[in-house]
Amino acid sequence: FSNDPRSISSHSRKKTAPHRLRNVSTITIAISLFSLVVLSAISTLDFGSNASKKVTKVRPTIVRPTKWDTFDHYKMRTYFECSKAFESERPWWTDQEWRIVRELYQDLLKSEGAGLVRGSTKIGTYQASDEVFDFSQIVVPYQAGKEKGRGLKAAKDIRKGDMLFKATNNTVVFTDGHSFRKFMFMLNERFPTFACDVLQWAWVQDLEGGAFGIEVDLDDCNLLNSGRQRSVNIQCGKADEICDGNHFYARRDIKKGEEILGSYSEFVSDHSWSELGL
């Protein structure tokens, strides 16, 4: 070999360059492998994944107010902020929402024990009837104006004496105030402000044996408005019968599109809420 240092240096560079390239390649491969491991680990964290989204959709545990089990129907209205809810036009309830509400009622029955039969002396709640009655071909919901809000009108011409409504499996009865209170809180926790509608629609009525019960229809029959004596066009029971079973008949011929109006005084005992602890 030449003694020229530049020659040695040159020769040395030629000998060491391949080693340096191999070292660089090894480092590059190592970095790449490390990056793949990190990316793989990050992907297992499910950031933005469907599983993460499902977790965020779980409703938080709802804590009821202190002494909620003593609230009367006035205090429930205040707690549910019903005055604010009724400041604007109330929405229609969809068929799906009604189904969910009826499912909530079934959940209440399970928590109360077995469903109670009509006329039972036990305390709790029951469905007024096993019957199914489709009134959608007779009456339809509509906006009856600012004063009345939602209402019902005739879907077709109705003759005097025709039946429009009857108690069905969607008519539920609460024989004690606490069962009704529990249902109101269950409903408010599922559909905020919808409990205000049910509080407005529910009524107290005399039951068999002189007892009182809270009744409400879990369908659009709730939209029946009360009218003045001259405008009332339906009645509870036929002309020669007493009001029994909440069967309503046309008092006169009713034209298609005419609002259906009853008289709450025929079946409502509004001053009896206190009898049920409400």
C-alpha cells in the first residue's frame, strides 16, 4: 500500500462506507418497526371508534330530588318546569314515543309486582281493559288554537249515537298516588317535559266501591278538549245510561273536520287529588 496518508484515508473510506450504510439501514428498519408498534398500540385505544361512541351515549345516572316520593301534582309541575314547557306550542307525540311510554308503564308494573285486575282492592295500578279500539279512523289530532292547544277533530261525518271512544288497554288506572308519582318521574327521566303533558291530561275519577283513581290514556285520546254546554258534541254513556267505562257517544250529528268536545265534569273529580296523596 502507499504510504500517502491521503491514500490510506481514501482506502479507509472505501472500506468503511459499506458498514456505515448497513448501520443506517439497520437504524431505519428499527425506527420503522418501532413506529408500527406505536401505531398498533394507538389503534387499540379506540379513539373515535364505535365502541367509544357507544359509551358516550349511555345516559348518566339520574338522581331524583330529596323527598321526591312526597311530591304532590303541583310540586311535580314545578320540578318538571311545566310552566316553561307550555310557553311554546307543544309537539305531537309520535307513534314510537307512545309505544315507549307504554313500555315504561309495563316496567312500572314489573316494579309494582304483577299487574292488578280491574276492581282489585290492592294498591297499585292496572290497565282499564284488555280491549283494543282503533279510533284513528274516527278522530284525528290537530292544533285547536292558542287557547286550547292540541285537540281532536272528526275524521269523517259521525252520526248521533255513534261511539267515538272507549276505555282500552291504553287506558291506565292508578289506585294510589305513589304509583302515579313513580310513573311521572320515570317518564320525565326518559322524555323531559313530556311528563307535563301527562300531568295535564290525567284526571281523578270515582272508581267502583267509592274509591278514587287517577286515569290517563296512553294514546292521542288525551287530546280531547272540554267545551261549553252548547258546544259539547259527545257524552259519556248513551242518553239513557250513566257514564260507565268511559264510553263516549255522539250527542248529535258531527261533520267531518268539526272539533270533538266533551264535558270533563261528567267524569272528572279534580278536587280529589288530595285523596290520593297528590
